[in-house]
Amino acid sequence: MPQIRILPEDLRNKIAAGEVIERPASVVKELIENSIDAASTQIRVEILRGGKGLIKVADNGTGMDMEDAILCLQRHATSKLQNEEDLFNIRTMGFRGEALSSIASVSKMRLVTGLRDSSSGVSIEVYGGEIREIKDSPSHGTSIDVRDIFFNTPARRKFLKSDSTELYHIIDSVTKEALSHWEIGFRLFTENHETMSLPMASGPRQRIVQIYGLEFIEGLQEICSDGHGLKMIAFVSKACNFRNSRTNQFVFINKRPVKDPTISHAVYTAFEGVLPRDRHPVFFVFIEIDPKRVDFNVHPAKREVRFDNKDEVHRFVSSSLREAIKGERVGYTEPLAEGRPYSSLDTRCLPAATIEGPPRESKIFWGISNAPDRISENLEFPYTPSIPFVYLGDTFVALSGKGGLTLIDHHAAHERILYENLLKGVNLHPIRLLFPLHVKLSHMEHTVILANIHLLSEMGMEIDDFGHDTLIVRGLPDALNKSDIRGILSDIAAAIMEGTKPGRSLKESLAARIACHSSVRGREILSPEELQGLISDLEKTESPEQCPHGRPTRIFFSLDDLRKMFKRK
């Protein structure tokens, strides 16, 4: 008996659908892109139960007659390619002719369409890839209902996430398509309520304002560049408008949202020398390139591209951004704590006789080979104003303690203290804002925050829904009073959508994000009293040796360690 056989066509279709249709958001993306290719100016999306119950995408595009409507449900049926050469000159969002057949094979679908200038139309009912009914239905444009996705592939359906998680992915897909096609109006309805309304915009700036708000765009600088057969419009972080995570980073090639490491790396390269460690820029990069110079056919879902000369593209993006970033920072001086001039070595030792003269403009470098890095072991500092300390650079504090020397990272130490206070809901010293803050977020971020607002309340954040993707912040823990609240809320939303790591609760993940935002930053020099309070509070924490991200808060060198370093033993 032969062991090899040809798979039945229906099974082949279901396997192929898996390459394109990963989850409800994939359906939304494919249907929206079909509407875009149909020259639509208005696209309406309706969602029930995170897309598991219903996905409906309706447009006012060119529509189809009955013959085309029936053909479009077949695999590899497309109006966008005529020959092999067209494959290397892609000017449409779709081209393979797989989307509708793949969607139809794993759902119960209804297609209603009619030519824009015709009074006739057609309605086609499809059940698991099989056409069940065809009838006349006067219509203009195209409307597609997709119900019970994966009803005939239960093994795949069980891997779908919760309704809220699937909805987040759908909102993300709609947001990306809306960003790159600002000339089209988008409306999103979830559970029969309008949750996003974006009228046609005049350009990418106006569309970004529609989604994220005016305050958000004011933190970005617009950069336009043209050369080497490339055109770019980019919106990137201004000085110090950086985030703790890679949220709000978008790349669009010929209006197609993609994940491209070449472009992302070019942006980070442009920020070299400006971007602090462990911080990330916000960026929206829109690039236009001759379709013959880029291949969109390298990923089933068209999420990745391949350039004919990626090095040239990298140089174009990085050099264009670098010049603009450099120009924006000319004359910029970062505000410093306590109004004191910043020194790379700020020497504050007590008693005063320990260090003579003003702080010196120099750095301390310790060339220690094979030095033992040891986290301090609950030293129980008998800290008093008579104990000397010295700032090394702008983050580290060298402190003389019992039996040796301890180096403290005051940023990491403060993170640990805030993290545990947020988790326990203690020592937050909540303050009610005299003038509540209105924070405009993207629709996805707004939805995520509202669904988890009880956790933020436990951490001393008093937040209400103001409507129109805006939150009103009425109260905050004292430690957050001068923080970037919009950045914090955006990072919180990103942390929720990313999910939690094994062994860590969602509340712990959120507390770590918030603590990192609001803890003491580099170049913020603490007074002796502040440093004394920091050390005292650190000793009271449950895990004083590491920050919430696992980095050490302090490293201890005993006298024996120091003797070995200086070859005294």
C-alpha cells in the first residue's frame, strides 16, 4: 500500500488558510486591504465577541458584478496580477488572491456586493468554503460578514485568546491601516457601539492627531526627506520624549504596515549618543519606494519586505533622521536637579573636611581586572550625616560602610522601593490634582486601560473615562506627580497586551513599568538627606539587592576584596 497520497482540496484550503488567517485580526486586515484596493473612501468595521462571533467589513468601493463575486471566492483568483512581471511591481495591498478563499474555508461567510454605478447586486452565502446560496441583492460597494471563525477547525479555535485580547489585536490592525491610509475614513463598532471614528485626514500628521491627540504629536518632530529614489515622511521623538518600551513604533512601506528590522535599526542608529540606555524612541516612518525595488512576497501575511539594496535604505533613513535630530537638539539643555550645574563627577562628602575644593569636571575610572562583583549582603548601614559619600558620574554613589565600600545605583534602588510600595499599596502618599489631567490615548490603549482600571486604583491612581479615547486623571501617588503620565499609561497598556511572564502576575508587571518611569533618573543628584532616606527605605524592602528587572541595586567590596585588587594579599 502506498504511504503517500494527495490531500483533499478542502483540507488543502484549511491548511493554506492557516498561513494567512491566524486570528480574527488577520481577517480584519485582509478585508480592509481589499476595500482599500477597491478605491473606497469610507470603511466600516463591526466586531462581536472579539471577532469570534462576527467580523463585518463594509465599504463604498467599486464593488463587483455577479461573475466576479463568484470567482473571487476561488483560490488564487485576483484582478491585480496578469503575469509574472507584475509580481515584481506590486502597487496594491493584496495580490495573491488567497484572502477571501482562505477566510471562507474556515468560517460562515456572506458576501454582498454591487458595482458602484449599477442598481443590481449579488449576495453569496458560503459555509466552510462551500457556496450554499447565490441571490440578487441590490447593493453598492462591498460588505462581507464573517461569522464563527474556525468553527470547522476546533483545534485552531481553542488557541484563540480571550475576547478582549482578540479585540486588542483587531484595534491594532485597524489603527495601522488608518495610519497609512489617512485619505480614507474609518469607523469601528464593537458590540454594536461605535468605538472609533476617524474622518478622512489631509495627511499623516492629522491622522496621528486623530488617533493619539495633539499633546502626543507635540512630542514628535516631523522630518521629510527625498533622495536615491526614496521619499520619507517621519515623525520621531523629540529630545527626552523616550519610552521604557517599544510602543508606538510604526514602519510603512508604500502605505503597507510592516515589521522591518532594517528601518527600525536605522532609526535607533540615528539616535546614537542621544538615546539613554534602556529607553526607546517613538517613531512613525512612511517610506515610498519604486515597487520594483522591494519584494512584498516574502511572508504569507505580507508583514515583511525585502529591499533590493537594504544598505542604501538604511543609510537614507539614518542619515536623514540623524541630521534632523542633531539640529533639533542644538541649544537644548536638559534641566538639572536643584538648579545646580551638572558635573560628570559631583563630589558630595560629609564631613566637609573630607573633600576640599569645588566639584571637579572629571570622571573617575576604575581599571579593575577580574574584580569580584558582589551584591551587598544586608549591610545594615549605620548611615549618619558624618559618613562620606561621593557621586561617580551621574547615577552611582560610592558609600563607605561597615567593613568596606558599597556602590549604589540610586535609580535601581529607587525602582525597587517604588515597586514594592505600588504592589503593597503603601507609602504612596496619594495627592488629588487641583487641575485633573486629560490624557488622550489611542483607542487600543484606552480600551486596555479601562479594562484594568481597578489595578491602577490599587496603586493609588484615580482615573475615570472621559470619552473619545480620553482618560481624566484625578489623583496620583506623590512619586508620579512630575512623571510623564501619558507615557506611563501607554507603557501600562503595552505591558497588559504583551502578557505576563511565567511566575509573575499582571500587577507585578505593571508595578515594574510604573516604578521605572517614576524613579530617580540619571543627572538627578540627591541631597544628603534624600540619599539617607533612600538607603533607609531600601533596607526595608523585601528584596533590596535587585531592581524589579533583576539588575543589582548595590555592589559591595569588602576590605579583603580591595586588598586583593591592590595586590596587598
